[in-house]
Amino acid sequence: MSELEHTNTTVGLVTADGGDPVTTTLVIAQGTNSDHRSVFRLVRTHQAKFEEFGVLRFEIAKITAGPGRPETYAVLNEYQASLLLTFMRNNEVVIDFKVQLIQAFRRMREELQRRDTPDEPSDARELALQTQLLARRADALASALIATQDALDDEKRNHQDTQEYVKLIEPVAESWLALADARGTFAVADVSAILHNDYGIKIGANRLFKFMGQQGWIYRTRGSRSHWRPYQSQIEAGRLTEKIGERYFDRSDGVYYLGTPQVRVTMKGLHKLRVLLTTKRESVITDDATPLPVLPPGRDPRSVSR
């Protein structure tokens, strides 16, 4: 969307940009009967907040046909567009446009999903159950390999050396590495339940959050809405992801807000936690533990390497 000419009759509410639904400050200004310079100024003023929900891209285009200077505008994803609308004063036109924009984003997401992933399961719970089934199958494979190892130990007790033992264990490690690539993530409460039910590791969700904080996986933000967030190093390592908070409507002021982001654990992270908790079962949480990392003012520590 560079150097394009926009008119009231040709601009859609939401378009697909590289497989992602987006809109612009031009569209929002037009839909709310607002001056684009005022709308764009809101984005510039709160730019750091917008960038928490993705890359904020600025482009240039002429707003009307014919002579005239091009104007800079911002390209916004769904969460950034929702955030911008929360900064605008509510009136009948703004409220109606919010509803139209939410519906437009939903239709575009459905269209992109039909186009790009027709065979992919849409229900997140179903995907999580499939991943748990893979984990149980991997455990069964590991048990069979251990039984084979025991039988070989009986036959080669007098001459088995360290190198032969490593060869026997290697397939177990490979099966877990393959399992770590399986799709699907879990909420921390679900991970706590899996560790308890499948591995006999008793640790509640709150203690598991604290344990991950002590391991340098997550940190806690400051402020009245303090919550856990993953370090970028753990996201890049494939152990954690972060799910954007769900939108909710506050009837008291007629505004849509974004909920608190949620830390999610991948299969690779689940396996690593199982190993850590098994080796540290006697001292998972101590009274003199290292203080948990806290978000410094004005700084995003997810870029800090751990």
C-alpha cells in the first residue's frame, strides 16, 4: 500500500497485507468522521503502546484524487486498530464504526483461513488434545526403549561400556526432540495438570509461574495490572509463546479493551520443565530464591538475552 490514491468509494475497511488483515488511520478517520491529522496524532503520541502489539508501519499516499500533497498514514493490525479506537471519544458514529470494523476483521480472518489453511483444525482445544496424545505415545516409546535397554543390560552386564549405553539412550532423546517439534501450546495451569497427572510432579500453577521466573524464562510487569510475560530468548528457543489478550466490552463506558496477554508453554518447554523439575524436585521453590525479574520503567526486557 505505497503511493496509492485513496477515495471514499474505493477504500475498504480491512485488507489483506501479506496474509494478515490490516486497516489504516485513513480508514478509521473516514469511518468516524474525524480529521485524519487528529487520528494520526494519537498514533504518534502513543506509538510505544501500539508497538507492543506488532510492528507499526508508516506509509504515504494522497487522500483525494487530483492535485494535492501526499499524507503520511499508519498501517494497523487488528489489535492496534482496537487500541486506537479506545483512545477516541465515544459517540454514535464512533460506536457504530467500531462494530463495523470488528465485523470486517472477523470476515477477513475467516476468508484468509479458508484460503490458506482449509485442512487445519480450527479448534485450539482439539489441537491441544492431539498434542497430549503425542506426548503419551512418546512416553510409551520411551518405556519400550528402557525395557529393551534392561534386557540388553542382563545379556551384556560384564562388558557393556559407556559408549554402548549412550547408543541405547540415543533413540529416547531423539523421540523427545521430535516431539518437541509437535504443534500446540498449553496454558500454565494445563502444564501444571499434565506434570501432575502424567509424571507425578506435584506443582500448582502459581508455583510453576514462580519456578519459571526463577529459571529466567518469564518476568513480571509492574503497575496495577501486573502480569507475567515471557523473555524473548525463551520465545526464540521455542519453549514459550505469548497469546494476545482477548477483547472484551466494558458496558460501563461502552469501550472495547484488550485483556491481559497469556504465557503459553510449547511441547519443547513442557519437556524442559519436566527435566528441570525432576532434577530439582527437592528444591523447586525456596524461601531465599533469587528475586523475580520485574519490568523496568520504559523498557521491554524481552529483548534481553537469557
